[in-house]
Amino acid sequence: MTTLDQHHNIPCEIFTETTHDQCLEDPPILSVRDIDVDLGGRPVLRGVNLEVRQGELVGLIGPNGAGKTTLLRTILHLTPKRRGSVSLHGHAARRKIGYVPQRHEFAWDFPVTVREAVLSNITASLGLFRRPRIEHQRAVERALARTDMKHLADRPVGELSGGQRQRVLVARALALQPAILLLDEPMTGLDMPTQEMLTGLFRSLADEGHAVIMTTHDLISARAVMDRLVLIRGEIIASGTPSELDCAQAWVETFQVGIDNPLLAALGLKENGPVEEVGKRPAREGEPKHECNQPIEGEGADHVVLKGSGRLHGTGHFVFSKGVGRC
């Protein structure tokens, strides 16, 4: 029997065999490597590794205090890291990351209209001595249209409902025309129509080629909508497509609940079984063959594909870092 603890601190991601090959060819737009973060002398993140590619809608899933917001703020360089690196690949990505914070972080009593609030995000990005140009005004109008806020563009932000305020925050991020969009619990406290509208918007943005990373506590919706889920509790517990993360074991470790928890039952997760016989994709020409728990050396050792039903369970293919091929 393979336990979860055996695989801690091994950076890995789950892919289907087809997407694994594609991902090796398609470089990530965002790479987080071996991130450690301490807050108030307390470790919050340890050994976090994450890669996100264009066109992905990724859900960060974990309990309160798991480090989800800290990870987003570390990517933005708003929270200092003790160790590790954050790399953005591509000119557009380096220039533009859109960030949607939690609603309580915005000064809603400030006397500005919706349009002014959205434009102010562009103004801040331009610096002190540059003024918005006509293309910036057009970007604001497009962002208002995409968030269905044009009809409220001249309303003071202090008069908005919770759902309308959330759409303003999303519009502020979209006005920057970002390559990467970071969303911190954007669905919290919203009614169903607003959630449906924003979910459709985020899905469309990913389909258009943006990388979208969203923290959420809505596990059922996340499994239905996201391309990939990342389970986090101070470190990455598991990462995979919703269908690959269909076993309860990683969710139990992430949320520290019993296997009979009603929420896990509502997710339709399978109970865990023993590790199955190890499978792996056929070795490519010139690539070494290897077995579980054997040293991995030589060309191709950085992308060893293993399959099992242990910590990351099920039918997914695990891509481990160079080292020992555990399963």
C-alpha cells in the first residue's frame, strides 16, 4: 500500500498521455518553482511547484489557511518568498497580470464611478507621468461590456450590490488585457445568476488563450468547470483534471476530514484502493527504461510517466521530477 506521505515534496502534475506530450512541447506561461513562504515566523507554503499554460482554467482548492491567497500574492510579488522562483514566459505575460482580490480589499466608499474605478487600474499601471490614451479608454469600455456593467458605468461604486462590485473588480483586471488572470475567491457571496455569468466569462477567457487561476471553496462547481484542479494545504497535495482527481484520498488529506464526509460524497469521489500494477507510457527512442523505486538517470529522466492509484490515484499519469520513480 502506498500512502500519501511517501510522495510529499515530490513536484508532480497529472496529465493524460496525450496532453503530457503536448505539454512538454508547449512551454508554460507561468512557472512556480520550490516556493517557501513564511508569514509572522510561521511557514505558510513549502516546496510549492506549479506550471500553468495558456488556455488553462485552473482551480486552487484547499481549506482556509491553506496558502491559496498567499500563493497568488507571491506570484504577484506582493508577498515576499523565503525561497524559490516565479517565472513568467513571454512579453505579454511579463507586462500584464490581472488580479481580482477579495471584495473587502477594495475601498468601496471612495467617491468614484464604476468607469473611473476600472480606469484607475490602468492609470496605476502607467505610472505617475503617463495619462491614459484613447486605447486605454476603449479597453475600459470592452471590460465593462464583458462584465455586463456598461449600463452602470456612471454609478458610484458605493451604491453597488455585492455581485455588481465583484464584476467591477473583474472589469478592472480585464481592462489591463492580461495574459494571466488571478482570481481570489471571486464567487464568494454571489447569487446564482452572477456566479453563472462570471463562470461563463472565465471559461471564455481561458478558451481565448488566457491563463486563468482561481481560488474557490465551491468544490462541486470547480469539478464541473475547471480544466485542472490543484489541491493545496501548505504544499501541493495533488494536481490533475477533475476526472483524474476522482478518488477521495487526496481530498481527505487536503481538508483533513473523514472519508465519510458528506461533501466528499456529494462530489461523487471513489474510495481509495491499493496501488495498482505500475504502468507507464512506452519509452521513446533513446530514452532509458525504468521501474518504480529505481533510480532514474539519463536522457528523459526529467519526465518519467508513472500510473497508479496511490496518493494521486486513478488513471492519471504522474510526471515526477528527476530522482527516484516512486508510484
